Amino acid sequence: MTGMVKSLNVSVATSLLLFEAFRQRQAAGMYEKSRLSPSEFEQLLFEWSWPSVAAAKRRDGKPYPSLGADGEILPESD
């Protein structure tokens, strides 16, 4: 097999593998609740959403600001 057929077979095999892994994890209840604590979730969400701001806050030793429902940085209340 060459070209498009070989590429299609690899794509189909990969999708089947990923679907089966998802199905098994779902059957085991792994998606029913988060395995992260709420504070860990908030920290990772901020670091992944705002990496440059997170790096600056870490460098300055300051806490991360809160995020709004749409992922925006909320103004700090003084």
C-alpha cells in the first residue's frame, strides 16, 4: 500500500485505538469527576490559558488573578 491508502489505514487505526481507549476509560468512570482538586484545576487552567502572565506572576512571586466564566482575567479588587 502506498500514498493515500496507506495514510488512510494509519488514520483509521489511530482513530479506532483512541476511541477504544476513550470507551474503556468512560466505562471505568474516569470521566465522571475530576481527579484534580479545585485549586489544582484553577492553577493549571490559568497557566495553560495565560502562560506569559503566569510566568510573570511566578517570577514576581505574586498570586494568579481570578478568571471569569469565559477565561478572561478579572480585575483585581483592592
